[in-house]
Amino acid sequence: MSSLHRILDQLEAHPIIAAVRDEKGLEAALLSPSAIIFLLDATLSNVKERVRRIHECEKTCFIHMEMVAGLGKDQAALEFLHAEVQPDGILTTKPNLIPAAKHLGMLTVQRLFILDSLSIQTGIKMVQGHHPDLMEIMPGIIPKVIPEIKRQCQTPVIAGGMVSTKEEIIELLKVGAVAVSTSREQLWQL
């Protein structure tokens, strides 16, 4: 089974991704039923230890490239993460990092900020051009965008950002998101 299929199976079983912003959040995520963790906060001095702890709990870890203090946003940073930290994948707003990370065997999530109709079309072109494994659409509270993007891209969609209720999660899953990422710890337990 490919790594992407394993991730999709994990998301089907538990479609809520723990988006971790600090040490307290990491502790809660490790104890939660969430199988996948988006590490949104780390430094060069603690990122390896955080990933090790996530893997010890048999959870999948994606590191947000732009949120690791002291880490560049280039090929050398990817090579460092791959060799020294060994996350399962990366989360990034930088489309140029997607092919390089995939070449290293890492899973990829392209994070897209949807502000208007132009950003939808720009995001679709980025995904079609760089082929991430998954895309995360932000803010996640706009469910009407998901079907439009799914019609034009075959990439599975994660909704993230500003999701604060169980009802919002249900709605996002109904319109076609494979998962919802949230930093609200109480929602990780759903």
C-alpha cells in the first residue's frame, strides 16, 4: 500500500487532523484519536524530538515548512528534514517545494488561501502544475468552494482554518473534504 493510500485510509477512519501550535497542543494531540498531526510550530532545536514523539505514538506527522523557526524554505531545508527529522511529509504554501519533497519520498500537502475567485483559479493551477498528494484549503469554513475545486482537481481536499464546531466539520465532510484540520483540541475527540 502506498503512503498516500495509508494516509487516506487513516483519514477515512478519523477525518480530523490535529493542527498543533505549541507543546500543550502536542501533548493533547498525542493523546487524541487523531491519526495525523500537522506540526504548525517548531524550532530547529525541537523539531526532531517532536516528530520522534509523534511517531512513537504511531501517528503520522506533517511539518509546516514555513513554521519551523530557523529552517529555510528551500531544497536544502527539505533535505535536512528528510535526513535528520524524518517526518512523513510536509505542509507548505510554497508550490516549488512540492516536487522536491516528492522526489525525496515525502508526502506533500499544498496549503491554499482562498480569498476570492482569482485565488481559487490560481490555487487550482498550482495544484495541477505541482501535483501535491493533498491540498488544504483555508479558511475551511467556506464549504461551497470545495465542490468547485474537486471538479477541476483530482487531489484530495482538506479543509482547515477557522473551523470551530462539529456542525462545520460535518458540513465540510459532506461537500467532499476528506478531512478537516483544526487547532481546537475539543474537536480532535470527535
